[in-house]
Amino acid sequence: MEYQHKNTSVSMINYHIVFCPKYRRKLLVGKIKMRLEEIIRDVALENGWEIISREVMPNHVHLFVRADTRTPPEIVVKRFKGRSSRYLRNEFPELLKMPTLWTRSYFLSTAGNVSASVIKKYIEQQWDRV
């Protein structure tokens, strides 16, 4: 993965995101799954994010997304969940039986080219470089 170069910054912000339907129901199959994948792709394109990897399982969604420095991580998740909930519930009336499509919770982790232990070691060795 490469760094994003802007006028005043260099960054690599990658998020691993996981979210589930309410009650972890296995409803992300068939046409609903295909439409969800389209919505996720569209949200990423509109926001200038890159979907590095995506997997829609029957009862949860995994996304590995390269985002920008301007968008807080909770907003990245909110945009995927919000748009997909609204569109899917409008297009598939059977989803209206549930009080909401997604649970309020989600998993979010950052990832890059190096592990946390490598970064920790690099920081600890800064005085050795002076």
C-alpha cells in the first residue's frame, strides 16, 4: 500500500470495519447482498475512499477502506451504514419488519504497512538516532 501525498501531508489511513444486521440476522444474501455491495462501492467513490477489500457475509460485513485525513473514522462507518440502511429498506420491503437494519455497534481498527510493535520500537529508538 502506498502513502497518500497531499500539499501539506503524507498519510496512510486504512480502516478495518465490521458491522452486523440487528439481531445478527442472516439476511445479507442474494439480491440484498449484491445491492449492498453496490451501495458500499458508491459511498466510497463519492467520498474519495478506496475499498481495499470487502466481504459481505450473511450476518455481517467486513470492509478494509483507505480513507482521507479529513473524515473522522466514526463518520466513515456512519456513511456506509446510513446510506445502505436507507436504500436497502426502501428497496426491500421485507427489511422494514426489523426496527433498524444495523445494530448501533461496530468494530473499527486502523491498519497500515507496519505493525504496532514496529512503530513502538521505532519511537523508542529515536534518541539512539540523535
